[in-house]
Amino acid sequence: MIVFGLEEMENVPFDTVYVHGIVRDELGRKMSKSLGNGIDPLEIIRDFGADSLRFSLVTGNSAGNDMRFYIKKVEAARNFCNKVYNATRFVLMNLADEAPGPIDMDLLDSADKWILHRLNTVVGEVTFNLDNFDLNLAAQKIYDFIWTEFCDWYIELAKPRLSGADETQKTNVRAILVRVLGDSMKLLHPFMPFITEELYLALPGIEETVMLSPWPAYQENLCFPEEAETMERIMDVIRSIRNLRAEMNVPPAKRAAMTIVTEQDRIPHFQAAAIYLMRLAGAESVSVQADKTGVPDGAVSAVCESAEVYIPLNELIDVEKEKERVRKEMERVRGEIARAEGKLSNESFVAKAPEKVICAEREKLQTAQGMLQKLEQRLGELK
């Protein structure tokens, strides 16, 4: 190509070459006709789409090294496409007839500043990675930001205000959603050009293709490190409460009063976040204080780095019913332990059974013993 360029155009056609590794099959073998392990990209595109295939080939591979092709990676990329599409649909459903105006920086709360700070950080990091041809790092950072921070967190944090009565807040949240989604489509476009073009043009006020729109730039005025740190603490508390509820088999619809004990200077931050705790952590009411005064005896706790959360046990579950359930489960697990111990103590079974079967029985016994220990601990907590 260089020779043709010099001959026909009297110019070098390119001066940078990106060398990637070989795409191998799941077993690490080179694809060939003789092995019959080749992949027809047209079939993959037909089943999953071109964007899914492109994204799967970029992520999870260090530059220059060979990669193994897994169809599950393509499926995961397709699921990511669905996530992006559903996020865009949510944003469009919540927009008014007209395109939202610019973001009012004076109306931002901690969640707004957190997502704008994270977007700004990701813009800087992805731009740096692309400039240095670290394509896999760039793609992974975009994936994590869109899936986890934007879809799983900010959209959920925005819902209370979108359904509230404050029209000023609604308008500002809409503007933030459009800004974050629009910039995310630009960052994702080099890897998924087709879906990003379609979704970008669906946003209000967009008239030109994403390919001609300016690349997002890092902006100092969108740096909110303190507010972002505050929001991370609140999210950590929400995660801890969710984990506690999951461990105790609390129904999602069950709500309870919560008392948060934290440092004095952090009390206003958690008080302002009460709406998020109610929405995302199943709180009926939230009390924030600097000590444990008034915390009922027997309350269960979720301990985080920045706070402790106390919830009255009887507000989460029916204690007597939970005791009965745990006892029945303990009885079942003891039966499994007795059965496994009986097999392993049978000399005839141990002598004749394949080693794989014996190992499986030992694993079952170990798992059941661990489960019984957890159930005994759980029953003790209920008492």
C-alpha cells in the first residue's frame, strides 16, 4: 500500500500501524479449514449484530496478544447493546416535547455532580487510552460507566425527581440525562458505530451524524471530587443495606425504618440522601445521628466505612416464621450430611466408586457442613 501510495499519489498513505494478535478458537488453537474450527463472521453478525461482534473482539484482550474467541463474549456484548437501547428508551420516554436546555449548574445535587464528575473522568481516561491505542481499556471503561454508573445507579437515582412535582428539577435532570447519554454514545461510537448512530440521532436537538459531532472534551468545571466522594459513601450504604436484606430473605416490597449513625459533619449529606435510601434501599423513614441513642435492642446492622445502619429486626421479617423456616432448612441439611457421611464411611462404596464420584460426595459434605454452620449462626441471631 505504501508503494502504491507513493507511485500513484506521491504521498505515504499512513504512518501509524496497529498490529493485533491472532483470533484463536476457545481451546487456543489457530483457526483453520483442516480443524474445522473457523468462525463465519457473517453468521455471527446475523445472530448477534455487527456491533456485538466488534465489541467482543476489542474487550478483554491486551494489545498485541492473541485472543480466544468465545461466543459467550458476543452474547454479553449483545446484552450490552440491549442495555444501551433500554437506557435510551427510558431517557426519551421522560423527555418533554422540546429538547432540554443547558444544565443549570446551580440546581445540581450530589447525584448529579457525581455522574457529571464520573462522565468527565471517563472522557479524559478514554481519550488518553485511545490516543495510546489501549483499545481494550477504553472499551472496558465505557462499558463499566454506561452499564453500572449510568444505567444501574444514576437512572435509578433520577427517577424520584422525574416523578416529583418540582418542574425545575425535572427539567435539569432531563438535561443531565441527555448530556450523559449523548457523550456516552460518542465515546462508544468507535466500537459500536451502528447502534450509537441510531440512538444518538434519536436524541432531541440532534441534526448531524455522531461521526461529525465534536468529540467530548475533559472540562475542569465538571470536576466535583468532594461531592463524588460523598455520593460514593451513600452508594456504599445502599449496597450494604441491599446485601443485608438479601442475606435475611427480606421481600423487596418490605420497607423499614432506618437509623444511620455517622460522623457529625456527614449527617447533612445522609439527610439529603434520604430520598435515595427510600427509593433504592427500601427505607420507610431515615433518621441520621452521631450516636446510637434510641437504636432499639435487637436491631440488625449493616456496617460501612463511613456509617452504620440499624434496622429493627421485626420490621424486616416475621421472626417466628423465619425461625421455623431456618429450623426446617437445618433439618434438611442435616439429612444431606448424614447421607454423605454414610456413603463415605461405607468401605464398599469407597473401594468401588470412581475417584470423581468420591470427590463429588466429599464436596457435597463440605458444602452441607458449611451451610449448616451458617444456618446455626442465623438461628442464633434470631434468638
